[in-house]
Amino acid sequence: MTCIREVVQEVISTGYLSLSVENKLRQMLQTTHYDSEDIHAFANLQLAAMSGQVKQESRELYQLAIMQQF
């Protein structure tokens, strides 16, 4: 079974968080037993997304939808 920190490591290494992986992480956080290393990895992913190190497909789609309104 894949743990949260493994998924996060893959996302950070590719620099891209797809919708499917974002949903997988959300589900894992709700249904999986995880430890402090997983939480630390998830926090690092959040920081990477906020700093632009990781691009999020969900944000790209949101920005595209906003742009199409104008």
C-alpha cells in the first residue's frame, strides 16, 4: 500500500499535482492511518504548492474558468 509521504514525494519530484492525485491524497487523509512523517510530508507539499514549486491542476482549471468569464 502506498503511503501519503510516497505520493507527496512523487508529486514534489514531478512538480505537478494532478486532480486525480489530489483526490487520492484527500481520500488517503480521510481513510488511512498515517503517522507524523506523512503529516510532515503533506505540510511540505502544501508549502511547495504555495511557493510555486508544485503546480496544481485544480488551480490551473480554476484560473482558466475565471479567465473565460471575461
